Amino acid sequence: MSGGFNVEQSALHAYVKAVEAAAGRIEAIRSRTQRLELAQQAFGKLPQSDDLKADYDTQRQESGKDLQDAVETLHSTAEALRDSADSYEAVENENRDIVGGGR
């Protein structure tokens, strides 16, 4: 491209793989932490143990949603990066065809 501007589609695709891998790791963490249910007895017999259990359950559910949101964001990011790489490649191909390169 003119002016020394160059986009390496392979670098974008490599970054897509890294983002998707991060999404996979977060999903695995979310999956494991959502199984960490504690019985009411784990909070003892203090007067506020019922409240502690309720707070724990709420935090576990909310953190699960936060992690799921992070996974969805990373998947969206990967998709946008993939689309960008494909668009850059299409423009490069069009420009090459216009100037007669690669023939």
C-alpha cells in the first residue's frame, strides 16, 4: 500500500486465535466456578449464616454472568478481527487486480 502502510493479515489471524484461546480459558473457569455450590451448613450456625449463603449464591451467579459476558465480548472481538483481516485481503486483491499485479 502507498505511504508505507501495510497490514499483515496473518498477524490479525494469529491474534484471532489468541483471543479465541482466551475466551476458551475464561469459559473453562466459568464452567468450573459455577459448580462450586456450598451447602447451607458450610456457613455455620451464626445468626447471619442464611444471609452469608444468600450473598455467596448471588455473587457466584453474578460472577458467572460477568465471565459469560467476557467470553461473548472476546468472541465478538475475534469475529471483528477476522472480518478486518478478510476486508484488508479483499482490498489488497482488488488493488493488485487494478494495477495488474500478480499476473
